[in-house]
Amino acid sequence: MRWLSPLEPNNRHQGVRTDRFDGVGDWLLETGEFREWRGGEGETDMAVLFCSGNPGVGKTYLR
Amino acid sequence: MIDSLCDQGGEEDVAVAAFYCDFLSQEEQTINNVIGAILKQLVGRGGVAKGLREAFQKAKREVGGRGPRLADLMGMLRTAIASLPQVFICVDALDECLPRCLPALLECLRDIGRESPSTRIFLTGRPHVKEDIQRCFTKMVVIPINPNTDDIRNYVETRLDRDADPEAMTTDLRADIVRVILEKISDMCVGPFRISTPLVMHAYQLCHVDSSLFRSISALF
């Protein structure tokens, strides 16, 4: 596995999970855009969701 | 996000692979390493293991051994994705990706999306990378993330609850701290996760109150 890549994104994920605050970003999960993207069936148009925001608005910490 | 996708997956067999781009590890985060890291999270679940072993053995026989080629990684990634019913790929902070790697990374993701239309790709980044992403995904959905007052309040309150010196806190002081931070953040268009020392100094000057407020705010961040 190390041969594939020396990077371990899971470690970072654990760190983010620990530092996350409950409820932050929950609103996103309720948006129509998110739901459509999440449940989209085979529509390539809807395959990509991009969350854009300034530094520190909490993009990484969306739950 | 990753945890929500996993939780919402429920009964379905949902595979989520995630990658966090990081300014501080840019040099390590080459396109091969990033694709490899995504692949690593998806193999073992599907039937890629055999192909992977073969590619590894072959590479080992070459002089000194070598890392996997991008084409090999992409091939294995395609196989892995094809063997799974639903795959989500999340890449955080594309603006922190090495500029020379970003176009290649986006192209790889685009190719995956084309071949496997059920794959869902979740990306985050500062607004300026939007155009780069749009070049590859003309019809992507964009959700702007703005500092949300409730999120900020929630964050500051939680930090205050964890205050190491709770005896020094009063209701008024607490209200002042929350107010000052909320005011300052909405002025500066930055989020609560980026509250820095200069901002704390600013907040202090702004409220002209006694030093206990300053100490309390400083202690938070």
C-alpha cells in the first residue's frame, strides 16, 4: 500500500474529525443542490459539487 | 462531509475516498501520490488487489524498483471504481494543491467521472480555483460557503465552554466576547476557523474594555 502512495489522508481525516464542532455545516446537507448531487443517478452533469469559500470559513470542517 | 456520506450510505455499499490538499506538504503531494492515496482507500474492497500485486511485482523487478506510473494508477483506480456500486471522491482545498499538479488532478477526476457516471466528486477550495475546476467540469454545481452567524456563534460558544479558567468568566464578559468576534468576522470576510492573533488584537482595540476581555479572547485561540 505504501508503494501506491506514501500519503496517508486518513490521518488527516482523524484530526479533522476530532476538531470538528457538532452542527457546523449541517445546513449544507439540507440544500437542494447537495441532495440532488448526492442522489443523482448517472447524470454526469451533476457529478461534481464544488464548495467555494474564503480561508477559514470551515470548508474542511463541513460535516 | 466524508462521515456524512458514509452515514447516509446506510445499507448501500458506499465507498468514500478523500484527500486533503495541504500547502505545507505540497512537494509530497504529487499527482501520482494523490491518485495513489485515493486508490489506496478503494482497493481491498474490490477485486483490484490482484492487478495491484502484479503491477507491484513488475515494478520491483525493474532497476532499483520504481513507483507506480500515473497510467497504472489510473487503470487500477478505474478497475476499483467499476467494482464498487457507488463511489464518492472528496478532495479538500484544491487551492492548496501544487499549481502544476492541479490541471492534471482535475483531468484525472474528469476522466473518472466520464467513465463512471455514478461517481460523485466533492471538491472544496477558495473561490479563485473555481475557474480552473470549471475548465474540466463545465456543469458542476457550486455552493458558496460563507461564514454563517450560527456556525460562528456555535464555534465560539463551544470554545468558551472549554475555557481553562472558567472562574474568570461572567455572563457579560461572555456576551462581549461573542459580540466582538461576530462583528469582527463579518467585517473581515474570514471564517471562524481562521481567527488569528492579529484579529484578537483588533477585537481588543475595538471594544476598549478591560484587559480581562483581552485575556479571555486570547486564551480562546
